[in-house]
Amino acid sequence: MTLSEDRYFERYAKFISEAEGTPQRITSADDLDNYDVLVLSGGGDMGIKSGAYGDQTDNLPIGGVKEERDELERQLLGRAFERKMPVLGICRGLQVINVFLGGTLWSDVSQGGFDGGIHRDGDGGEPPVGDIAHWIEMAGSDFEVTSHHHQGVRELGRDLEVLSKSSDGMIEAVKHKSLPWFAVQWHPERTEEGLGRALPREWLRKELQRCTTK
């Protein structure tokens, strides 16, 4: 899995371990052949150089940019694409997958007319800083998820299929039409037990089992 900082490892590691995976942090695209599944975790905003915002380049409300991570994940997805390797995207991970496939992002959900309070708790002030729970519908069920983001999909990347949207229309989950790529905008590793945690976890478990039986 990719990470912005080591301090986030434990929470993601617990989630991956629940799917019977062996979590390890990857810091070089050259190491991808050592793994069966790639997990792109949450983190800061993508940088302008990534092309994430299309022709929007000036005065964007972005922060926490790490261009080296943008480049690492671009390289990782390029190799995963060639290998047809399973990829799970979480929050930023969904956004990175979308951009890799030619899509773009809203630099802030307010640009698209979405309700920022659904996606990230402002704690009474700006900028928004906290996790927030909200309800979504997916796979014929309504369930609660925990989110922490201020960006979202603007133009959908090629060959991606939307699986879920929030009540304000923000894309919450996607899958690739031919590759074993699945991504959610929420944080399953921060979501209490229920479908919001179980659906991504069981997808991951299934892919790990499939890899070990090849």
C-alpha cells in the first residue's frame, strides 16, 4: 500500500489484515512485482503537475501536495495496468485512479455545487478538518460511511463505471469495466463495522484469494 506518512500505517494495516492480507508499505514502483494487490490509500491533494484539474491551474484551494507521491502512484498504476493487477483505491486513491485514466477532479467540492458538510466536517470553521459520517446507497443497500475529503471526481476517467453516489450527487464508488480495479471515496479503515467497511474488505479478500490460487 502507498501512504503519505508512517503514522497512518496501523489503521490501514488493520483493515488489510481483516481481509487476510499482509500489509506492507511500497515506496518504489520497482517493488510492485513482489506483491499481489495494490492499495492506494488516502492522503493530501494531487498537485497541479498531475493534470488532475484539467485546465484549472491558478489559485486552486489545494494542500498537502506531495509531487513525489503523485509520480510514484502514476508509475505504480502504469505497471498494475500492464499486469492487470488488482487495485483498491481509498479516498485519494479513487481520485488518483480517475486521473490516471484521463479523468479530472474538482479542486474543492464546492466548485461542483456539492455539500462540503457531507464529505468533511468543518468543525465550525474553515478549512474543514475532520471525519464525518454520512449515508450512501450501493449494491441495493443504504449504509453509513466515514469520509474525510474536500475534492471529488469531476470528469470520469475512461472505462470507469460509477457504482454509488452520495445524496448530493458526488461519486462515492467506481470500478473498472475490465480490470480488477475498485475504489471508494470514503475511508473503510475509519468506518465502523457494517457494509461501508465490509464491501471494500470483502472485495480485497476475494482478490487476494484469487491471486493465491493462480
